[in-house]
Amino acid sequence: TPGEPQELRVLMQVMPQPGPPQPPSMGTMPGPDEMRGVVEVQEPNDRAYFRARLLDIDSSGKKCQVRYLGEDECVWVALSRLRPLPPPMTPIEMERYVPREGEMVEVSFCEEGQDFAESWWEGTIQKEKGGFFFVQFPDQGETGQTQEVVEKDRLRPAYGQHPILFDKRNFPIPPPLAADLKATESSLPKGAKLANLI
């Protein structure tokens, strides 16, 4: 029928083969359903990673469209800048994690009022004093470095840049489902407006 969707586009993460365990991450974040499709995007001029939702991949497979968490605008970035979310630490792992002097770590930063890290910045532990950690960050500015004092709950082991692969596939929609999908698609904006009112 004209105007009814003919295909369903799906982005699937290609899971790597089992290998050595990856470094765990720290911090609270929304549950698994809210984080589905969320990746971390490396900023090209900084050793920083920002959380974003993957929306699309171009036909070359080298660029992808993302929307940073907390932002409305969508942008295209190189797929090579994406990495999967590091696996969360268990409470026992968090308790046992004690960064050492000279160790590379990632420090969380978030907007006021948010309870999960919006970005993670790589730095090196300089020293620990009274439960506080002095972290030195590489800086593009005149001083060449920036230092911040943080508590342990803002730290996680450095995760590094892990390759991530996605496959984009289009699936034909059977005619009986096409009308249902169109009806659902047309009702989504109304549902979103109602959600903002509640």
C-alpha cells in the first residue's frame, strides 16, 4: 500500500569473540534498557569519552550518526571514534579498586542533577592523600597539564580504545504488519508529548 513502510532498519552490534576480561567501570547509570544503543565517543583533540546513542551508519560503514546524551542535535562521527560502554563494576570490585601512583585512570564528569557520568577523561594518578586522589590530565593549553583532586567514586580503570563493529540490515515487513507499524509510528510523537506533561 502506498505510504506504508516496506522495510525495518536494524543496527546490530557485532559481538567480539570471547577473550581476556575487560577492565570494569564505576559509577551508577540508568538500567540496561535505557542504555541500549549507547556507546562512548572519543573526542578527537582530548583523551575524553562522551556517552551517545547510536542512531545510524552510513553506506560506507565508516561513519555513524549519534546523539550525545542530554543533547537534541544529531551529528555524524567516524565509527573508529566509538567504543562500547565498559562493563560495570560489582560493589565488591568497587570496594577493592585502589588506584596506584602512576596508574592511568578515567575520571567521571557529569552535569549537575545527573546521577550517571556523562563523560570520562583519561588521566594519571599523581598521589593519594586522605581518600582523595590527585589526577593529572594531559592538556592542549599553555601549561601542558591540568590537575584535579577527586574522590575514588569518580574513578575507574582506563578502558582504552576498543574497536566496535556494527552491521546495518534492512528486513522486509510483511504486509499485515505494515499498517500496524505505520499506526504506531504516527502515535509516537503524541506519546512523547504526553510523557513530557507527566
